[in-house]
Amino acid sequence: MATTRRTAPISIDVTDRPLPVPGFRLAGISAGIKANGRPDLALIVADEPVSVAGVFTKNRVQAAPVRVAKERAKAGKARAVLVNSGNANACTGKAGLDATKRTTEAVAERLGISAKAVLPASTGVIGAVLPAETIVRGSDRLIEALSSEGGADFARAIMTTDQWPKVACAQIRIGRETATVLGIAKGAGMIHPDMATTLGFVITDAGASPALLRKLLKAAIDPTFNAVSVDGDTSTNDTVLLMASGKAGTVRAGSKEAATLQAALTEVLGALAKSIVRDGEGARHVARIEVEGLANDRAARAVARTIATSPLVKTALHGRDANWGRILAAAGRAGVVFDPDRAEIRIGDETIVRGGMPVGKDAEARAATILQAAEYTIRVTLGKGRGRAHYLTCDLGPDYVAVNANYRS
Amino acid sequence: MATTRRTAPISIDVTDRPLPVPGFRLAGISAGIKANGRPDLALIVADEPVSVAGVFTKNRVQAAPVRVAKERAKAGKARAVLVNSGNANACTGKAGLDATKRTTEAVAERLGISAKAVLPASTGVIGAVLPAETIVRGSDRLIEALSSEGGADFARAIMTTDQWPKVACAQIRIGRETATVLGIAKGAGMIHPDMATTLGFVITDAGASPALLRKLLKAAIDPTFNAVSVDGDTSTNDTVLLMASGKAGTVRAGSKEAATLQAALTEVLGALAKSIVRDGEGARHVARIEVEGLANDRAARAVARTIATSPLVKTALHGRDANWGRILAAAGRAGVVFDPDRAEIRIGDETIVRGGMPVGKDAEARAATILQAAEYTIRVTLGKGRGRAHYLTCDLGPDYVAVNANYRS
């Protein structure tokens, strides 16, 4: 970790090495849920009850662990998070619900805590009941493996077809203390057809009330995990949990420290979100779609999302084609009122549309060069309003189709 | 044409050979708009002013011809429709608007009618101003080519990258007269990246007031042109126009004949819509997504649309994979309330999900066989409500990406 400064959120550093977070121990082991023997069972345990906040999929079809974790997170306090990969335990009815409860009870009993203090999360194949006994058998070994240095193992054990583990850290000052924010996630979307089950876990030794924690998480989620698109599909298992131990001091609502913690959370979730988009199989480019000039942020968000999920836009990005017609047409069908004759589109620093009309072939050719890059920004200005929003998306290549058409064959 | 019966809408026959429609003449010629010399300019002329109704793209970005035709169609009466392919005249500002007006004025002058009675429509590349003088130069030849047998030429002249012309006919009885309904369309979507500009034109010698015609067209459009998806993108140029000469008698609102005309219109537009989906480049399957059991049709429609546009569902169809998890997950994110534990999914006659859970691997294997067919139905039942809707979609294969990534390169 490099330097951290006292107040400015901008000084937060993000790294991919998991730092220990006082008050928490983590573990990840191979329990035998995955047929290939890879790590598939993970645990976070707090030394004592800590504040917790969660956000969950809005899909009507919610996996058993989502239903259980959602209910338990309402208490605002928790002791542990039990995660498995290899099985999403979704569309599994009462048997799936029972299996989820059984596994959290087994771990809780061994830890000497209440099962209600254990929040479950699952990722993997949909439609198969969680193999509860496999997890129960592994639970002693899982608990033995707990360590303040266990972040890397935890990150690997929640992966499905992720190409790399996804970890981000930040440090902030609370008074004289240095607090750490550690985020761990797994990818989703194009690379994980049946497994479009983004999971994210953030732990920090900053402290906050459950109410403040919920507020901070909600604000950090919107421009990060809620502003990425691989293919527009949402999942049965999406879960992000935030736990705060307070070992490094407590932040109060409205304080300077709360603002700093907010910024750190947003940075950490933002880094994880970008890593998820970049890990799209077949994806060669990460595009940041920025929309501005609309009446409000909500309208801008609708337009950004529509552009970011348009197959015609995403295939053009794959072909490195500055195809502004598709971008403008996608904006036009977002259900938002704007005057197309004022539309401006920039790719990087290159303006290719002004006053709703093309600038010219030379500008498009220069923009096509920018589209060769691994990362770039497309800025769409649709008026003079103050509403703005962004979305991260990736290109759509033939590998997307190959992976998703043949995933189960 | 085979037999037609007196009342039952079910007796309507749909064919792909354009029949003449009394009161109308059509033409299609090569005017030089397309660089490759293929037919690109088309005209329908009514012998006298006829009732007209139109539906237009809801995209905020509307091409010049859409803006002009929309305004002129408000009168409820028209004499002619002037269509070009090869140039969409979209995102072309005032110059585009002037070009559209100039071409309809030239044709109107030669026909001795008012320019306001000529409705324009364009399809082709976005962002280039319509070459008005090329069209003006071709207008004498276009008018000379007018014939009651000109439907086939018209159909070919409005094609862009369509693989075949799209024509459907129906005949109905009005009293002792036989009336014809002729529909001509062009494809859109995946095969036409910059040209996602569905156009449809229907003429009939049945007669109806402009108000009734609007009502009939609206009702026929919803389950047909508004219920197909190739990739979820809408266009700058979408236009469907309906003209009724009344040469075979007039139908009144609420009459048996109005119901028959309604059914004929729906059949004709339905046949054209299916032809458009089938013509998706790289598409091997046409899937009819039926959703039922919801509180109302609107909710069912939202679910059907979400399933029909999901890239994860469409790639699974390409791989002939009965991947019900993706279908259910897409339904769950449609913003509609339902109980996932009551969900049932059938592919053809094979039930693969019951009570929100998989029936089993054998059922899925049998369903996969059904997915080999060129056409099949996927029925999703989400409760006991009376709301139902359907959508036509196609599979998403590697050719979609290849065509759309490299379209302009």
C-alpha cells in the first residue's frame, strides 16, 4: 500500500493484494462441491458481532441463499459469511432452502454462535440442490483454515469460471487510526451463463451503525456494481455484503470520516466492478459509457444502460467501429426525452457527432484508432441538463456466442 | 389464392404472391441510389384520395421521412407512398428534411397531386443526406412503371440486405365483394445494423374511415410487428402504413366485416413479421415465446419481451440447449411480480420446469431435440392470471457478431 491521506477521498489507494482487516478472519478450501477439486467453500468470521449491510438481486427468481441472507441481514448485525461456488442452489424449492439452513447451522454450531448470525451466499449451476452434507463435512477444516491472512484463499474459493481472483483494498484515516477496506468479488455475465451470480464481500475495521452502513453501501453500489453490464441479464444469486468491525474506530453519519469511508467503498467496489467487466470471456475492450446533459441522473442512467447493453453497439465495439448511428439509435430508444439535434458523441477526445449529425469520415477514422485500446470512454451529451451517469460495458465478440451457446452441451 | 369464406377470420389465406389490389398501382425501379445498381426506388399510387393510417418508430431519433410522413398521415387521407432503399436519411438535419420534401414534391407534381398527399419512407445507411436529385431524375421512369401488377417490383426495391422479398396477401368477403389485403415489408435488426429500419406497407380495396383504419392497424401491429425481436434495438426509420381504397366496399366500426378485416390485417402483418425474423442473418431458428398466467397482458408482454431479447436465452437457442435457468432468470428481471415457485416452462409439448424446479435431465434431453427444428414454441406459465402475450425471436449465432462487428469495416 502506498500513502494514505487524512481527508480527501481522492487519496485512497486501490491494490489487488488482500490486506488483513483487524477483527476478521477468512478461509477458502476445497470441500468437494466442484467435480474438478478446485477451491469451492469460503468463510469470513468476525471476532464479535459486527454491523452488516447487504444488497441483493432484484430478480423475482431468488436462490435459497439470497432469501436466507436477506432475512438475516435485516438484523443489522452478523458474525460470519459462508460462501460456496460450484452450486447456486437456485430453483431448488424447499429442499434448497433446507440445505442452505443446514450448512449455516453446522458452521454456526462449530463456531459457537447463532445460525442467524451466519449469512449464506452461493454461486454456480442453477437447478441443483446444494450438497449440504459435503459442506458440513468440510466445515471443521474450513474453520481450522481461518486466518487474518486468508483473503487470497477466500477470493479463489468463490470463483467459478473467473480467469483471476478479484480483490481490491483501500486504507483511510479515522482520527489517528488507519482503517482498511477489503473487497473480494467474483465475475459474472457473459463468462458465466448459468452462473451469472455476482457476489461481492467487503469487510472493514472502520465501524458504523447498521443504518449508516446501509446508506454507504447503497451509495457505493449505484455507480459501481449497478453500473456494469456484460449482457444485461441479472441473476438469481447476486449478493453484496458489507461488514464493519469498528476495531479502528467508528464513523458517524455526516462526518468527514463517513465521507472518506464512502469514497473508499466506492473505489473498492468500482475496482472490483471493472475487474468483472474485464474478465468477460471473449471481451477485448472495457468501454466507459458516459451520458450527460439530461434533466436528471435517472434519465442519464437509463440512456447509459441502454447503450451499454445494446448488442449492436457492443458488436461494433468488437469490430473497433466508431458506429455512432448505433449509439444514437440506442440512446433514442431508452424512453428518455431529448432533442436529437443537440446530440454530441465523443470517443476519447474525438468528437464524431455534433448537432445530431456526423462530423465526418476523418473523425470516425481517428475514433476507430482509439477503439483499439483496452479501455476507453464514450461520452454522449444530449443537452444542457445537469443529469449525468456512466456505465461500464465490454465488447461482444464471437467467443461470447461460442461460450454461451455451448455452455451446457 | 385458395378459398375464402364469408365471415370467419380463420378462413383467411396468406400467400407470398402479390395480388393486384383494385384502386392501387405500384412500381419499383433502379434509380441509382444504391451503388450496386439494384432496385432502390418504389411507389404506391391510389387512383383517388384514400383513407390512411400509420405507425412510426418510437425512437427519439427519427429520420426526416418519418417526421414528414407522420405529419402528413394525420390528415387521414393520402394518394401515394414514395419509398427508397439505400439511404435512411436519418441524422441529416435540415438538409435531410429538405431532401425528403423535394422528392415528394417532384413526384406529386408529375402525378398532378398535392405533395402533402405523398407519404415518404426511407431505409438504408444512417447519416448521409438523401440524394434528392437522383430520385427526382428517376421519378418519370418510376411513374411510367406503375402497374396494378407492380407489387413484386415494389417489394424488391425496398430491400436492403434482405435475403428475399417479403409479401403476404389475404382475401376477405365484404357483402358480395371479395376484398384483397396486400402487405409488403422489409427485414431489419441483426442483418441490418445501420439499416435497422423496418418498413411495412399494406393496401386494401376494403374501405374504412381513417379513424377505424387507425384502430385496426394499431390492433394488428401489437401482436405482430410490435412482437418480434431480433436484437431489441429499434430504429430511426420504422414505419408501417395502411391505405384503404374502398373499391370493394366499406366496412363500418363494430361490424362483422370490420372484425374480418382486422383478422386479415393481423394475419398479413403476422406473416410479414415472421418472415423478417426468419431472415435474420446467422439465425437458424424462429422461436415463439408465449407467456401466460400473469395478471394482465401488459405484464405478460414485458416478460415475453425480456425473454425474447435476452442474449443468454438467444445464444442457448443457437446451441439447441433447453437452458430453462436462463429463461426463468430473464422472466425474473422483467419488472413483473410473479411467484417463481409456480413457474412452468414447456418447449413444444415437453415440460421442463414445473413448480419453479427442473423436471429432470430426460425431459431436457427431449426438449433439446425439439430445439433442432426451424420453428418451435416456448411456453412460460407464471401463475393463474388471464394475462398472456407472445413474441417472435430468433437464435443468436456467431454470424450475428461477424456481420455486425464488421459491417462498416
